[in-house]
Amino acid sequence: MKNLVEAIVGSKLQAEDAISSLSALSDVIQIDANGKIVIGYQNSYLEITPDNIALVFQERKLGIQELLQSDDVTRFLLSDVNVGTDEDIDEFEERLTPLGDTESVLDLSEPEEPESFVAQSTVILESSFRPPNYGSANQWNDREFDLSTVPVVPFCRVVSPYNKFELDPGTYNILARSPTVHTDASATRLRRDGDGQTWVGSAIQSLNENQNAAVTQESWVFAAVVVKELSTFRFQHYYKLGFIRSGINRSLGAEAGIPGTSNVYCQIMITRIAE
């Protein structure tokens, strides 16, 4: 009975229908002190005991084993009635009211387990065979992402002109790093377009009196982000002094110059931990 009540509560029945169902069941279910359960009415009922299940109809009892082995239960039930021919049985069966197509049946089956959420990660990069060659001092500069690093996960997309990315609704852990060279004080931030919410990264100091020596330092952003609706984000770097050598602005990253290998500058790892 406990499972039955739980099944009704967990079903799609409206409150009035559920109460009606339980009320109807209370009229046809009896339980005695010995644990015998009777479901039905005086002349026809299902009798359940710890040892057996039997169908009783007009003082005839058919046990579960006999019921399973019987080829014609209808003929057994009508064996003491003046209805014995196939035509009589057909007429009797036609009098039974079938369940209409639009009528609902209480589903007592176990509910399916919901699919478990699986966390996913992606990484977008700013990389090139040549220095990034962009950025201006004393302003927030958008880091730009290469076309080749467009992620293939469903929840994140790099947006043209590739200086921002979109995130679907969900909860995210975001880890981002950005290099800077000889730029004095600098810092990074993750910024959401629309409401302008920001997650500020680590402040760094990378000034070196010997401007001929490359001194690269990195600023990191660690962000726990909740996205309630589709949102666009930018990863930005602010620095005070520019570093330009041989006509190339290397303020936001200097190339390593390793043959056949691209130079990776900023990197962003995005992990979706909940929907």
C-alpha cells in the first residue's frame, strides 16, 4: 500500500483524481489480522495470502498456478452459468467495458533514473606563428582568439571578430592566463558583456631596466561563473607601458621562435560543472 500511495503521488494524477483513486480502492481492499488481502467484491475477488494468490468467482477458486496453466479462464469463470458456447462467451466479453483510448492508467512501474550530468571542459587559445602585435597602454585590451582554436563543445562558441566567446546557461569554472612583456604594472580581467560583471585577475609588475632582455610575466584569472542566460565574455589585459622592438608591439606576448611551433599566448580553460 505504501508503494501504491507513493506511485500515485509520483504520477501525473491531479489531486482530485488521486483522492478518488484511493477512495475507490478503500472500498474494495480488505486486510485481515493474518495478513490476507482481499481485492474485489463479495462474489468475485482476488485473494492474496503469504503462500498463494487466488482468483475467486462465484464460490470457485483458481490458484495462481492453475490460473497460469488455464487456456481459457473465461470458460472456467462461467462454468456454472448457462453460458458455455463460444457465442455465449463472446457475448459476455463484449459486455465488459474496455478502457477508452483517452483514459489514463495509473503507472506503477519504477520511474526511470534521470541521466547524470557529465562535466565538460574546453580550451580556447590565442596563438600565432608571429607575435600578436596589438594592444595599447593604459586601456583594457581584448585578447583575440585564433580561428583554429574554436571549441567543439556545445556550450561554448568563439564569436567573430574572435575577441569574445559565448557561454550557454550553466555553472562554470574558468581558468585564464595572459602574458605581458616589459609593461610595468598590469592586470587581467574576465568581463561579461551586458551587465558588465567582471572577475579581476592577479596584478603583476614586469618592468626591467634592461629593455634588451625579454621579461615575460603572466596574470591569471580564477572565476566561478553562473550563467543564467546566453552570455558573451571577453578576456582583457591592462598595462601601463608598451614594449615595442623592431617595430613590433610585444607588450602582450613575445614569440619563442621555435621552428615549426606556434607561439601560444593567452589560454582559457572553461569547465561546465552544472547545467
